Amino acid sequence: MQTKKLIETFHSEIHVNYLPIRLQLLLAILLGNFFCSPGAFLVFDARYSAPKFYLYWLLSASIAMAVLSGMHMFNKYMDRKLSWLTDFKPRLIRQVLYGWVLPSLLTVIFAVLVFLPFNEEGWRVIMRYLSNELGFLFLFIFILNLLFMVIYVMRFARFVKDQYLEAEIEKTVLREIIVTYEELQLKAEAERVDDISDAVSLDSCLKVKYGYEDNYVPLHGIALIKSSADDKRLLTLTGSREYTHNYSLDNLMKVLDHDQYYLMYRRYIVNRSIIKGYKPLANGVLAIALKDSFGKHEEVMVSRYDAADFKRWFEMSAE
């Protein structure tokens, strides 16, 4: 389950940039020159004085750029639909058909249409061209697909490493800010604070902020926690205030009761007591119905990957 959530977070937060546009342009120029004269790659001889050579080079580079850009967009599209990590076999099948065989054939057809005449001499040249270049073209696009897969795996590995380091840091910070009831009472007496949130007479509390003020909220008094890039809010069961926090949801789940709280869509932690029910949507996602006092705040969803697990949790909690 943790692996699925990690992969889901990777796809929602990270967009793998396989080949920057400048690198694509450079490769297209070099490949265009190679296809113009594979036997004399980047050999500056008399051919470079002929204007027609530059026209052929431009056309070849344009074809190479179309292949590179097409492969770049195709892989980014497939990353959203089928992950190498969770759907390896169907992704591999589509990658071979639509990312290798089809681009190779289309490139050959386009090059033939652009460069070769449709007459008897042209057909002889076409066959000679196919025998000389088709193998290299298939090999080149195969290596390109392999390169994209390696970049994808390396980017995911770096993401996992960053997540691990971030989790360790936040775990240390979280351990420091979870305070006991006795510590909170001492703080209250020392500062003579009359209202320190609804944390009185509870064992474990979480340090949050209300505006610029520090407050302490009981862990089992939390109703809903939201965490996104620009919105980190916390609502309690008894109060009307909206607090702010600076914790990751994964680390908060380490100190919350898993029978009472559920992590949803990597953006929310919701208390079982405020959930009225759920409704399945067409794409496998579950729409969670919250009690009226909380439903106005957020539209909470459970991803299709976690739908079955959430149903088990909800039914178990209801018992």
C-alpha cells in the first residue's frame, strides 16, 4: 500500500522531463547530418558548398526533431496512463508497438516521400535506402526508448531518496513538537493563558498555529487535515477555528490512530466520525460525503488504487 501511494505521489507531483528542447535540437541537427551522409558524418568537404545539401540537412533534421519530440510527448503521456512501476507488461506492449515499431515505419515512409521520386529509378533507390538505413533507424529508436526508461527509473529513484530524507527530517521535528498533557499544563500555568485551544485534559497534542499564535490541538480531537503546496489547514471536532500546520501527512499518520483516521488522495487525513458515506464514480474514484459542518470546506476523494482498502477500513470502523 505504501509503495502504491509513493508511486501515486510521484506521478502527481513529478513530471519527468526526458529531453530538454535544446538537447532535442542539438541531437536533431547531428542526426540530420548523419542521415544526409552516414559515410562522412560531420566531414566538412565540398558538399557543404552546395545549397541543396543544406536543404537536405534541414529536412533530415526536421524529421529527426519530429521523432524526438514525438517520443518525448508519447512517453510523458504514457507516464500518466500506464506506469512502468505498476503496469509494466501493458506499458511494455504499447511502448514496443507505438513507441518503437510505429515511429520507425512512419519515419521511413516520411523520408521516402520527402527525398525519393516515385519512378522506376526511385523504387530502386528506395529499396537500397531501406536496406541501408532501416536497421539503423530501428536501433536508434530502440535505444531512445531504452534511454527514456532509464531516465524514468533514475528520476523515481531520486524521488524516493528525497522522500526518505524528508520523512526522516520531519519525523524528528514531529517527535519534538508532540507534547504531553503535563507539559501543556505547565506551559499554561507559566504563561497564564486562559484559552489554549481545545487541548485541555487530553494526553497528546499537536502544535499548530492560529494566525501567528501557537496553539495545541489534541490528536484525537482532529477532524480533518489538508496538506497541499499552498494550503495546509487543520479542523477540529469541537472548534470552528481553522488552524495551519507544516507537517507531511505521512508523518502525521505515524502518530494518529489508524482505526480512526484515513489518509486520502495524499492530500487529506479525515476522522472516521465526520464521514457520512461514500459514492463510487465512473473512473473508480470514491467521492467521500462529509457531515454538513465539514462538507462545505472540502471535496474529498479516494483514489482508485485505495478504494478497496478504504471500503474495508470504513466498514470495519462502522462495526
